[in-house]
Amino acid sequence: MSLKHSLSLTLLLLLTLNSAAQLYINEILASNSMVNADPASGEYSDWLELYNAGNTAINLDGYYLTDNLNEPGKWQITVNASIPARGYLLIWCDDLGSGLHSNFKLSASGEELALFDPSLRLIDSLSFGPQYSNISYARYPDGVGTWRYYTRPSPASGNSDTGFAGQVDNVPEFLLKGGSYSSPVSVELFTDLGGTIRYTLDGSEPTEESPEYEGPIQISSTKVVRARIFKPNFIPGYTTTSTYFINEDFETRNLPVISIATDPANFWDAEKGIYVQNYYKPEWEYPINLELFENNGSDRAAINERAGIKVNGKNSWELPQKMLGIYFRKQYENGKLDYPLFHDRDRSIFDNFALRVSGSDWSSTFFRDGLFQQACHRYNMDIDNIGFRPCVVYVNGEYLGIHNLREKANEDSIVSNHHLEEGSFDLIENIDGEKGVREAAAGDLIAWNKLWALIQQDLSVQANFDSVAHYFDVDNFSDLIAAQYYFGNTSISNNLMYWKPKEGGKWRWILMDLDRGFVKYEPLSFLAGKKSWPLAQLMADSNYVQSLCTRIADHLFTSFNYLRMSKRINDQKQVIESEMPNQIARWYGTTSGYGNAIPSMDFWNNEVANLKTYAENKPVYMLRDLQNYGFQAAALLSLS
């Protein structure tokens, strides 16, 4: 080899090493729930940013990244990824291990990171401590500066001088617990780890402009106290929240209480408030703090969690009193609620739940759907149904009336109630069942479409019926029909969901919205005429008709026996009866295209009485209708 050639190779090697030395780990986000989504997957994944401080582009093909310095070759970049001079590159740390996706995730509790060149020479490394949700850890100036925390991360772009030394990691202590009090109270706040406590009384999160705590806060009417700690050059600490109910007499009102705290503008601002948009449904979500106070004599909140809130309801959003969805996401705190919201069920883990206001029944009894769901849950019905529990809701200390705490029928409910893994089942929702419009709320439509093709066969042929029954829980479906028939539900086409494990199992149906039940008397032929479900096809089999009608009759004499249903109506009425005057007063005179407020207790009592009349008359109507399917008229049996 000539001396000239050897010098050229040496120079090239030095230039390559020098270029690599200009590469830096420049910014990380170890807890990303809302900052920026991976454009390929839509997921909010952790990421790290590399910065090229040099004057020439660098191709990263063959370089290594690791979260363990004892394993420098843990993940190799095997794609042609070039960082331009003075440029940036994001690596998604999501455990995928392909493309620009590393085979490890970042630990929010702290760990180490390192970048190695193709020869496994260390280029740059970082050891970091605990990280905060949606707050990045970055250098300023880029590449060579001090590591700082940023409330506004800057993925794939330069960092600014607005970083913080850290986040305050202590919170104020409330010396008096939130709860119900019969006289004014004095609330003291305390911290023994330094910093300035600032607080608010209007539901908003404290800022640098909020009042500084200098002594006990006097509370003479229902208020939400929110407080956090501030220190110079630090991101303020988490906000803590306690609600003090003064002279609300909850001891006589029988219901659990939910207190929601949020910036008042999130509810009431003319442009962005979720509660005052009268011409369209607001789709946006706001952060809240949620407390649940049980009506069991406890002296403190059973739940005190950060969450998100938005208006729910396909059409019922038009009501003056709104149906609210509560969402537990990683961006707020824990990502899930760990608490048994419904004491008659085993479930204790929730991604979300609803605060319904009874939809079509808002103008009538306020408990129709809950009455029917509970009847099916507590009696011998083989149907998946939705948890129900009335409560009282306050927002920033303002009374919003009765709401029905409800499970949502979604992927989360199937996972929690049936102890399945996400992605292991299909959950289908009718968008417009009469037109055959369905969508997968979880999984896909492949298995359902195959079943639907089988259903279109002549099911009077036993072999064809048996092929459907192999994948379809016939008894579960029959109980669904019995319930819908008895309740007289007319809102069916877009209120049906059904699910099946991908491996084994059979399709099962979920009892959905029944706010429009106990109004009309519809025959079984009305249900058979619906294209939303396969009832007409199944009834081509005479044996199934016999089985279905027998099952319906059995339920009329057991599950839906008038004495049993009359008692359940009385029980449901009694739960909210003492609260109804407050509900009526709060919404008195309000109207909407979807329904008007209940005007008086006399009106409400009459609506409840109508439920009893229906419960008494409907079995007689149904037994007469069943004669059209070969059943004899009901006979009186006398015992002596």
C-alpha cells in the first residue's frame, strides 16, 4: 500500500470518528401520553432525539442504541437513516425493534441510555432520574448544554432556554379532610419540604397568580379547594383537591356524591365550554379532578383522582343536563381507576365510566334503563348487562343534579368483566342495524361476517341451524329477545353490541340502552321484523320458535313476575325519591328538542305509577300474543 493511500484511509477514518463525535442524545420523553403520536401507528410512544452538531450529514445505519451500558449492542439501527448537519432525528422507544423503533422502552422511573458507533465505540450516554408525564428532559444549548425539563417538548427541533431544573415533587397536605360538614369550616394547608403554597376556590388549577396560602381558609358554603406548591426555577407540583360540602344534608339524601373540579371555562365559557354548546355536540375533552364520597358513613373521599371529561350521547347531548364521560388516561395520572364502582359486581378496574342522565327517560322517571338492567342482572337472565348506580354530581361546588353512574359497553368492560386480554376478542356495534351498518369496537368484523353468511342459509334445515348454533349462543340471544319483548324497547337498531373470543367461545349479546322501554306494546312479530339481529332467520326453525316462546313464558312467571317487578320499581323509586325535589328545582323549566325537564313531584310520581301499570299489563298482552305461535291461552289455577 502506498504512503499516499494509507494517509487517505487514516484521514477518512479520523473524519468519520470526528463526525460521530458530533452526535448527541439531545432530548428524551419517557412518559408520552399526549405530546406527539407516532405518525405510523398513531400511538403516543416514548422517544429519544439525536442531534448532529457537525457540519456534514451522518448516516446512522449500523449504529447502536441501548438502555443498558453493559449491553452496548442491544439494538442496532439497520435502516438508511441520515441526520443532516445541525439536524435532528427521532427514535421511537416502543419495543418494536424495527426501522426507527428501538427494541426497548424508556423507564419513567429513570435509567441509562447510550449511543455507540458501528464499531461499538461509545459516542454519547445519559443517566437520568424519574421523569414526568409529557415533560421532556433535554439539553440547552443543543448537544452540549445542561439537561433541563421542558413543559413544551420540542421533538426533532431545537431546544429553548425555557427549561426548568426539575418539578416540585411534594404536594400540600390538607389538615381537614374533604367531606360533608354541618357548619362552616377552617381549612389549613401544610408542607414541610419548602416552597410556596398557592390555592384556588373556583375549581381551576393554581398558577403563579393565584392567592398565596398565608393562613387557614374559611369555608362557609360548598367549595372546592385546590392547592399546589411552587418553587423558583421548578415546574409547579401536582395539584391536590378537596371538596367541602357545607349544610348539604347528605345524610338524608341517600346517594353517593361525585365532585368534579376543573377550570370554570371548561364547562361554562360561551365558545369552549362543554355544557353550553346548544347547536352541536362538543367533542373535546378537558382535565378534571374527581372525588367520590360514598353514602356509607365514611368521613373521606373513596376516590380522589385526576381524569378527563367530555360530553357523551349520540342524541341526548341536546338535553339541558348533559351525559358526561369520565376517562382515566396516562396523561392525567394512573391511566386506570382501581375501585369497585358497582357494589353488586366483581369489577374494580375501569378505563372510563359514564354519568348518564337517562336519555329519553330524562323527562319521565330517571331510572327506566337502570330498572331493566338491574332486573336482568339480579334475576335469572343470561345476558351481559351494564352496571348502574344513581349518584349526585357537583361541578366546582355547584349542584348539577342526579346522574346515573354507568359502565360503558366497550372493550374495557369485556376485558374487566370476563377477564380477557385486549385484542383477544371481537366486539361489534350496530351503527344502523336496519341498514346492516356495523363496526368493530374491538377486533374486527371477519368472524361476524362469516357467521352472518351462515345465518342467511335456510335455518329450517337442522344442519344449517346447528352450524349457526356452533358459533352463536342461542340461549343468550333468546334471553335478549325475551327482555326486549317484555320491556317493549323501540330503540333497537343502533343499540346492539355483541362479542366473541377470537379463540373458541360463542357470540354473546349485551343489553344496551333501554330508556324507551315500558311505553309501547309491541308483538313478537315487531322484533322479528328487525334486520338488526337474526331473529327472523332463527325463527325459520320451528323447534327454535317453541324453545324461544317457552323461555319467554318462563321469564314472565319468574324474572318478570309482576310482584317481583313491582317491588323493583318501588326500590328504584325509593333510592332517588328524597333527591328528586332538588333535581326538579335545579332543572325546572328547561327544555330541548330531546326532552323537557320533569316539572313536579306529582308528575314524577305519576310516571312511576305508569311503570307499574305497564308491568302488570304487559305479561297478559305477551301471553295472548304467544298464542300466535302455537301456545294455548293462559289458564287460572286454583289451589284448595
